[in-house]
Amino acid sequence: MGEFQAWFRSDADCLDYLEWLRWPDGFICSGCGHAGGWQIADGRFECAACASRTSVTAGTIFDRTRTPLTVWFTACWLFASQKDGISALSLQRQLEIGSYQTAWAMLGRLRSVLVRPERERLAGEVEVDESYFGGEEPGLRGGRQKGKKVLVGIAVERTEPTGFGRARMAPLPDASGEALRAFLTANVEPGARVITDGWPAYRPATAALYDHEPIPGASGAEASKLLPGVHKVASLAKRWLLGTHQGSVDAAHLPGYLNEFVFRFNRRRSRSRGLVFYRVLELAVAHDPVRYRDLIASPRPGSGPPRTPPGTRGHPPSMERPPAGRPWRRTPASAPSLKRLYTGSPSR
Ligand SMILES: [Zn+2]
């Protein structure tokens, strides 16, 4: 935190960091690919070959943002460095963001860069199972009900001699062999040992690609002992959705939240929070702009996210502030003292 504050004191510091991330070896024109150009008076870059002009943030998730970069960076720091990330409501309050929608959209944009940040699929011994998310109670496969429940595929690496490695999660259309095979091929390296509860659909799902080890009884009362990895990850993810996000995540946005959970879970042993922050920003400057209407896109009308466009109630102030000069010493005698406001003690 100290280092974060020392590095990013001003909006200009943040802009320079994004420039360094985007063009580590100097400006490259996104129009013609030419390497080389110069900075013009308004801060934009002009290509030496085709004369097209672009800004550091153009074409990234910060494209046309009216939120100061110091606010963006602080949001990203909280998102990346806190054990459970941050909710839109907390972000709005902490950074004095004018509307909930703006805070919600900032986190949505950060979340959207986490789509497949790592290309390497899980390998070795991998537990695979499904679980229902949402609804009144997370149930088992057989208890399918109409409503808000979403079936989620979960895969977790086992490590020797005990413990777990990386995880992956994604919503499934159903628990059929076809759906499970699509989940497996997207997330688990062919040749891996796939450990399941023996649900019949796993046989066609793993055929010819994986070494399938069904554990009979792993869907019953002993499930959490026989498939401890997937149960642990499922319960941590559900607790996170209920705790940090108060269970307010709807089906349309669940994939993004699952990506966020997995991104953080897979870096839970990272010794440097700063590296996690760096990775999110690195993905953010390499990611195309995300429009607000794409963030709220929901297949079911009437569900979920805020409908009001963000920014209708003004933009948050920059975190870059001039020194305040100990304002508590300058309180006029006639005004109620700050000390009294804080302690609530009566004046004498
Ligand atoms: Zn060019």
C-alpha cells in the first residue's frame, strides 16, 4: 500500500504507467503498425508514418473515461490486492464516486479483462464436478428447479501430497455429456486424470481424451471428503458471492464474477499483491473498450444490473489532492470543532 501510494501520486503518474505498459519499447501506431512518433501538445501521440493521432487510453478499457486515473488505479488496487476484492457499493463510498452505476461499471470493466487471462489449462490430477449457484439453496444435480439457479462446472487441480492447485469455473447449460465435454476441453489439458463422482455423463465427456477416475459415492454424504477440492472451491465462491456481493449477482453476470473469483483464487499464494495489480492493468491496456450497454447486457429483462447510464451524477474527484495544510488547526472558533464532531462530546 505504501509503495502504491508513492508510485501513483498523480493522474499523470498513472497515465505514464499505462503508457509504459502499452508501449514498453516506445509508441507503436495502432492504425498502421509503425513504430515511432511524437507526443503533441494535448498529450496524444502522432504516428510518424501515417500521422494518425491516438491517446494512451484510446482502444483500452479506459477509453474516453471521465473518471480520473488515480481513482481507476485505486479501484484496481482494491480489486486486485484485497483478499475478497471489493463490492460496487464499497467502492462508491470509499472513492466518492457519484453514482452506484459508475462504480458498478468500473468493476465490470476490470472483471471483463479477466476472461481467460491464463491460457494454460489445468493438468495432472483434476477433480471435476458441478454445483448449483443462486436460488434459495445450492442443490445437487437431481434437484433442478426453475428459477435463478445456474449450474456451474468446477475443476480443481490436486497437488502432491495434499492440497490444491489452480481452479476453473464456468456456467453449464446442463449436466449432459456434451456440455461437460465442452467444459473439460476448454479448461483441462487432454491426458489429465479427471476425478469425478461417476455421474454417467462423464463417461462420454471424458472418452478418448482423459484418464477418467470415477469415485462411486462421491455424490453422496461423503462428497466433501472424496472430492474435497471442488467442494472447497464451490463453497468459497458461494460464500464470496453472498458476503462481498450480498448475493446480488444475477445469472447474466455470474460468468464474470466466477472469472474474478478464479483469478484471485489462482493467485492466493502470490507473495506480491503488486504483481496481481500489475497483471490486471496489463490486461486492461491490452483489452478493447467495453461499452456500458455490453456490461448490462442481460438475456432476461427485469433482472440484475442498474439500468441508469453511469455518470449522471458527476464524476469522482481525483485522488490527486494538494496538501491540505492541517485543516483541523484552522477551524474557526465559532464553528463546531472537528474534535467535538468526532467524539460527540458536548461543548463546555
Ligand atoms: Zn500510423
